[in-house]
Amino acid sequence: MKPAQFEYHYALNVERACELLASLEDAKVLAGGQSLMPLLNFRLARPAHLVDINPMGHHVARIYERDGGVAVQALARQAEVEDSELVARVCPLLSAAVRLVAHRVIRNRGTVCGSLAHADPASELPAVLLALGGHVIARSARGDRQIEAGDFFRGVFETALAPDELLLEAWFPAFSGKFAVLEESRRHGDFALAGVVRADDRLALFGVAPTPVLADPEDPARGLEPSGDLEATPEFRLHLVGVLARKAMSA
Amino acid sequence: MKVNKVFDEVTCEHRRLLSDYLRHDRGLTGTHVGCEHGVCGCCTVLFDGKPVRSCLILAWQGVGHEITTIEGIAPPGGPLHPVQQAFHECHALQCGFCTPGFVMAVIGLLKQYPNPTDEQIEEGIAGNLCRCTGYASIRRAVRRAAELSAK
Amino acid sequence: MTTRWFGERVQRAEDDRLLRGKGRFTDDIDDGALESVLVRSPYAHARIRSIDVSAARNLDGVVAVYTAQDLPFGGTDLPILIPHPNLTHGRTQKCLASERVRYAGEAVAFVVAETRAIAEDAAELVEVDYDQLPVVITPEVAARAEHLVHDDVPGNVAAEMTQEKGDVEAALKAAPRRKHLRFRYERGAASPMEGRAVWSRWSSEERKLTVYDSTQSPTSIRGGLAVLFGLPESQVDVIAPDVGGGFGPKIMLFYPDELLVPYAAMQLGRPVKWTEDRQEHFTAVNQERGQVHEVEVGFDDEGRVLALDDDFIHDGGAYTPYGIILPIITAGQLPGPYRVPNYRVRFRDVYTNATPTSPYRGAGRPHACFVMERTLDAIAAELGLDRAEVRRRNLIQPDEFPYDVGVGWQDGNTVIYDSGDYPKLLETAIATLGPKPAGDRVGMGLGMYVEGTGVGPYEGAHVQVLVSGKVVAATGIPSQGQAHATVWAQVVADELGVDVRDVEITSGDTRRFPWGVGTFASRGAVTAGNAMHVAARMVAEKAKKIAADHLEADAADLELAGGAVRVKGSPQRGIPLAAVAVLSNPVRYAFGGGTEVATQFTPKARPGPPLADGEEPGLEATGYFSPAGSAWASGCHAAWLRVDPTTFRLEILKYVVVHDCGKVINPLVVEGQIEGGVAQGIGGAFYERLAYDPDGQLRNASFMEFLMPYATEIPRIEIEHIETPSPLNPLGVKGVGEAGVIPVGAVIASGIEDALGIAINEMPLSPLKLYELSTSASTSTSTR
């Protein structure tokens, strides 16, 4: 379980990262690496190039208030978002959700933007972005692009990011309404068999479709065709969606 | 890269994992490798003071950073670190393979919560697998470590 | 005052090193070793048309690539470790497969390179042309024998065995009530945190082979390698250094790497190392537990079992390197602590295209216990009786020991329980469990078990008092975390009257003790523990004899205490043990230790040579212990648990263990063994399973999907000890290593059945499984 060969590049600033992404064939951005590195170790991912953005350090690690919401930059670690007083004040839903991501030791390294860019259908944060109607900023040598949550997640591990784009920042609108983030996972910290994010009357589901999806709180399972795996059949997932949605809406 | 306050250059292959670099290039074999996909926690080290999985970081990513391994938390031959001491007193290790990872994670936990609640202890050690102890003694050890650290 | 260490909560001697990161596990050993990787079959069943290693050999950094034809032992079948007359069709794999592979993960080629990463690169370049064959997965499919795993094994049956006590047919016919039940237990995996690893060096100057191996049996590895490589055993050293958990699969030998690494080291003239990664561990390391049981039970209206007829299929996997010890244990232990006057058990050990099986903590017992306990619960349900009451009525009573179960045991004798108090276990468990907690869908789980521990044939120990007064002792069996260095020290310190901290133990190093069997089957404390006791006592006798000469006292009047040999009743009259060690050697050395003190004692003049017939120099002895039979540990687990009726999440509200492992050497260690065992049991009951698809692919070969519990999944466990000493060994101990895990599946099943009111006849469970069982139960109720 050692990674296959790749070329390692480190980017000291955003411009350099974009330059590398624009010029390299088959490059992957390495941020927290908590999803990418296992794939490399299993040799399930074998990109020709890795562009490590960690050397950019604090320049792109800010968590700050912007446009009535909270912006989380590319290198802000999940643990920092978890501990952020600003996030707790402006968007407590995000604070609650990030605590459900894996374990603290993972969150010390893993990034919020990385979770979004990785777009695991069973992951919490994409559903949070969707439920709140947030957006991401993609940066490339061509310039900045704002992508709304609803347009960003395209499929299993697929996003609207172009190969030359870096997910520079995620923006979560301020939210002080009723919320709940509920999930069923086999063990504490595991990916969810099914999960729901409620923000007032908006309900986003995760783990039950190729991407996070918005659902009708009255009939959350309508139109869903979840996949099955070892721990959950499609029927069980639909059952759990119903159970979790009911709990979330009555919370 | 600075490991346990000792500086050395990184010359290994780009694909070398930090865990392998520490073990095989620096001879710090106290950091163990249990799964190489970030689940077991055996390879946990402090990266600029915070516990992380060294199997999910490339050695080269450690350049310019400060790494602390299990060998670096207590002076050789000197008294054990409070967390180590608590693990000893509470029989919180059997085969000892997962132990360094647990100790590093608990150091992180106690930095975050010097007086952790039961729930915080539970969550704090929940990212590390132990196949021997059934965790009961590890929970006790975390409580004891908090006591010892407060002294 | 004499301090007795036996029974004390002595803190562990091995901790300091392990806590400082100074443990020495096999992969920690380097010394410029080349690294290696095994190329493994991706298919569960295939014919090999060709293997082309040329591209791999040409890769930079690759030192050697071996296939079967490159090995002098390439055509040899690996050994069957424990042959048995009923194993009529035993089959083992070759070190490297060249014609046929029978499980995904079977080794085909071996690559040695400068680094593991390069070796993995090269492994990808090894081209194997496979011709896929039909795959046989699950015991049921194997028994149907539509396809064969081995062409020359009819019906896929490796072994078949039927045993009977009493007259089951007649008793079933006469029984007022009968019930037919079917139980299924899926495969599980031990998953120690350290995978397997082997490191080896050949010294051509000394003609010496050194092997570090994460094995549970270094002495056996040494014996096998010596034969294979034509070396005297004295030229082969095998050391099991710190081993990161074993739990059974590391007792299996030989795994291919255990031959390949030493062979390559000899061929290449450089140390070679192989360290398994987690992914390959899932398919390359032996597994266990897969069984399907068909039970017919006859009982009376009071719930007493009159006859039990069990017919089961054991999933042996692709080969039978370990013989048929697993189904034999299941058959022997199935009746558990209960009187079963008429008992018949038949098993078939069948081949499947899955990883071979050999013991995993519990070894045949968790499934046996599950079958018996579920059967008793079914009887209770049918009669509307309390489940504890049904057990009470069937338990063997304390005055019935020794109790002969009447079927065969793994040591070749019949199963004979030596001692125990089963009713007390049950009553203590019920009392400790206490009243039902409030809440919806709360159920009680209950399970009892016996465990034949401490099987022979023997273990040995060497104990020596150094002239410093310190004591060193060694045994052949290695430790994988069981605190051998602490508990043996307690046993030795008691006999020699020294401080436990003055005893240093070495285990699992053939350089220090070359004979022995291994650490498995909850046998360490019984076999090696008693061997330590025997050897230490021999040293004590010797010390008394030497001291008697110098103190002008009768050896019978002497005692060892406070680090000295002294006259009972007048402790000021004595000789420090260090001095006795000096005196034990007619040739004196000048340096320190007990030497100076020893000069104060002039040996009494005696006729004859200085070393008389039968005397040996040195204050040391080698002793052995060979048990006459197994020491039978026993226990009762009880739990309150809750199942969320909407998510089917399991919550264990209270878990009680009452156990009897005879005399307890160190409660700290015993409790640790039990807590760890229960945690593994909970993992195996509700989280972990090995999910093979019909193509023989393991679908969850990672820790992301093979769900070993974290702390958050394991409840607090309350433990009560009961001690009924074993009459079969001087220390009165029984093994405890496996006890914790055995009844957990039965307990969880029983509790969930009670909570949800649905029949549970299989293991493991999961929220999905409970959802499906509940859904089908409610569907079938509504259509009724």
C-alpha cells in the first residue's frame, strides 16, 4: 500500500497553483489529503502530478465574514472551522455538521473545501452547502468563478470544477433558524448510510443519491433511487431518510 | 524537517509517506503503521503540535514543520509523560502497537480539553483502533492523565 | 514477612519500553534489509496458464523475482499442522501457486526490491494469465458440490466426523417435545493492529539463519526452517519480538512468506524483510467462524434437554493447513455447561474458494456457544419459561466434576471438565445485572460457556539467578500483549522470594529457550506459567541445597525470602541469593555481585569431586510442564441492551461478565483480557463481517468497510471473578485469553431477540439485517 509514482509540485501561492493546474496533465490538488491520500495508498488514484497547496499556508486559510455569511478558505482545516467562534455565531449549523466529519485527528488536517471538492455523496459538508444555498469560488488562471451549491455537485466524486481550477473558498450564508444535522452511520465518525441537513424548511439529503439533494420535507424520499451496499440496501436507505427527516423537521 | 526538535533534510522519494520517513529514514519506529488508510490511528504524530495521521501526509509535506513522535514526548530515561504514565498505571496497553497513536491523540485531546467530560473522552479516543483492551482501560487512563497533567 | 506476588495487581513490566516507542516489532528491524511484496491472485479460483516476470525483473531497484519454479521447495505441499484420521482429504497450498489458485489472495510470485514501493511497482508488472474457474463460496454451496475446489476431493468434503453419546434417535423419539433449528455464523477476522511481518538474515560465515517473525510459535517455525534448509536447529534462530496482537491467525504456519523471506535472504546474501499491508492482510491471513448448523433438540415440559442432534458444515476455506481442529472444538464444546444426556454431532469440513481457516480467538467456540444458547432460548420461548430458569435446570452441578461430556477433544482424549461452579456463575450474573432499565425495546441477553484451556503437549522454562541477585527466566512461547513478562515474573518471584521487579522474562526467542509449542488456545498461563513455576521451584531447591552446605542447616529448614535463603524462624541466619548464585559455580569470578558476600562462606569440606555426580554448575534450572488434560474455564455473560426501532442502532446499556479462570495470577491482566475479548465479541456480533461475493471477492477489505469497533461502540463492562482452581496443574490456573469473546454473539442475539421479538438465528447482525428481519417478520405476520 505505497502510492504509485507521481510528480510532486508545491505551490507557494495561488497564482503558482493555478499555473501548475493549467499546465499539467492529470494533476490533483493536495490539500488536507484525508480522502486523497488513502486513494493514493491503495493505488486507486494514480494521478501523474500532485499540486500541494499546503505551502500557501495562512494566506488561504482564513475563515472570515463576507456578504452576510462565512467564507472558509481552501486551507482552513475542519478542526479550525469546528472551533471558530465566528462560525458558531454566524452559521452554527456548519459548526454542528463539521463535528460529524470523521474524527478530530482527521479534522486537524482535513479541509472544508477539500470535502466539497472531493464530493463524496455520503459526506456531510456538501449537503450543508446545498441546504444553506451557499456557493464556492473557483480560481484559475482564467479568473474567478462563483458556483452555486446547486450547480456544483455533479455526480459521485464529480463537481463542476474544471481541471485547471482550484476551489479557493466556500461561502456559507448566515443562518440562525432551526436546524438539524442527523445521520446514521455504522460507527461514530463513519460515512453516513443516510443523512439529512435541515435549515428551517429546507431539507438536504446525503448518502442517498450521487450528489446531495434537496428534498420535500413532507415526502423526503420521493423520487430517490439510492444505491445499495454492504451496510444499506436502497430500501433501508429510503427508510432511514424518512426516519431522519421526521426527526430533523420536528427538532 | 524538524522531528523531536532535531533537524534533518528530506531526501526521500516524493511518494514516501511521513510515517515511512519517520520509521525508516529517521529510525523513529515508535510511530506504527496499522492500515495506511487513515482509519486505525496507530501512526498518529503531532504536526506543529496537533495530532494527525502520518500515513496520510507525504514526507515532503513535513518540510518546514515541526513533528513530534512518541519518542519525543518524554526525555529518554527520564520520567514518562503524564499520558504515558497514566496508560501504564491503568493497564491501558496490551500489545502496545496502537499505543503510541493513542498517546499522541490523547495529548491532543487534553490540550483541547484539559478536564474532558466522559463524552469528550469518548470522542477524543474514537479515532483510534485498539484490538486488545476493549478501550475500558484507555478511558480510565485518559481520566488519570488529566489528573496527572493538572498536578 | 513474605510477599506473595501471585494474585496481585502488579503493573506491567513491558509498558515502559512500549510507551516510549521503544518496542521492537518485526517491521522495526531494518539493518539494510531489502523489502518485498507477494503477487497475489485477484481471482478466487483460476487455472494459471502462464506467469511472466521479465518486466518486473527489469525494473530499476528490483533485486529478485521468484515464482514456484525458482524455488527448490516450489513443488512441495506446505505442511498440515495437525493431521487427523478423519481428515481424509487434507490439502494444502504450495508456497507459490503455479498451476491453480483457489482463493483471492493466494500467493503467485515474490518480488524483492530496494523498497516496498518499488516492489509494489514491480508486482504490477508481473503478468499472470489466468483462466477463471467456477467459484465455490459459502458452506452450503460447497456442500452442494456443483463445482469442486479440488478436483480430487469429492463433494468438497475434507473431513467428516460423527460422534454420539447415548442413543440420540431413541431419546429424540421419546422426548415429549422436539424442535428443529437452523443457525448460521459468518466468517470473521482477528485483525490484530500489527499485520504479519518476517525479517531474515543469513550469515554465511557462521552458517546461521536468523529470522524475526510476528508468529505465535517461533519454536515451530525454527523446526520447520531447519528441516527445509537442511540446517541443524542450532543454526536457526527464530525470534518473535514484540508482536502487535495475535488472536490466532499468527499461530498458523507456514505462511508462504515465512519460507520465502529466509530463502531470499540466503540466496541474496542480504537481509530481507516482508511486511504485510492491511489490504493483503484481509485475504492472505487465515480467517474463521463460518459454520451452518442444523439442530434437532428433544426436551421435556420443564425445559430439560433430553437429546441434542447437531449436524453442521464448517467452512474450511481453500485448504486445510491447520487440520480440523476447529470443527472438533465446536463439536466438543457445543453442550457447554449443560447436561446433555444424549448428544450426537456430525460435521463436514468443506472446501470453499475463500481464505483458509484456522483458529481466531474463540476457535470454534463462539459458534458452538451460539448454537447451544440459542437452542435453550428457543426452548424457553416455546415453554414460556424464564431463560435463566431453563439454564438453571440444565446446568451441570458442582458435585459432578470431573464431568465427561462423552465426545472427543482436541488433545485426542474425551472432553472432561475438571472443575467449575456453573450455577454460581449464572446466579452471580443475574444478580449483578440487576433490574431491567426503563425504556422501549430493551432486552436481556444471556449466554454461558465453558472453555477447554491450556492444552498440551507441554511448555518449558529456564530460570536462572545471576550473581547480581537478579533473576532471568525464559520460555519458548511469545507474547502478543498478554503480559507474559509480568505474570511469569510474579510466579518466579514467589518461588524465589525476590522482588517481582528483579525478575526479567524473555519469551519467544529460540536463542534463549529453544523448545515449546506456542501461544494459542488460552494455554500460556497453564502451560508456560506452570513450567515457570516448576523451573523456579527447582532453582529454589538447588539454592536451599547449596545454602544448607554453607549455613550448616538442613535444607528442609530453609526458605527463600527477601532475596535470600534463610533459616525459617531466624531470618538473620541466611545467605543472599546473589551469593548462592556465586557459590553454585565451583569456579569463582572476581567481579562484584554476590562474589564478595560469597567469600564469607567457606564451603564445607566434602569428599569427591567439586562437582558431584548429578550436580550442575549455576543457580539455574530448566523445567517443563505437561498438563494431563485441559483446564476448563467457564463463565456467564448477561446484558441489557436496547435497539432503536427506527434506525436499528444497538445500544448496550449494561454488560456483565462473571467468569472463572481458576486461580488468578494478576487481576489487572485478566480483566484486560476479558474486556478486550468482549470488545472483539461485540465487533464480531454487530459490526464486523467478511463479505464475500459469489465470485469469491472480499468486498470489504479495508478498515473503512470492515467495521472494527472504536471506543464509541464498546460499553463499560462489569466483571466478577469466581475462582475454582484447576486440579490439573500446580498453580490451579485456567486460561483466560479467549473467554471474553466466546458468548458475546449469543448474548447479543438473545438480547436483540428479547428486545424486538424477532427470532435471531444468525451472526453477525447489523442495523440492515435487523431492518430486514423486522420487515419480513411484520410482513409474514400480516399475511398470516
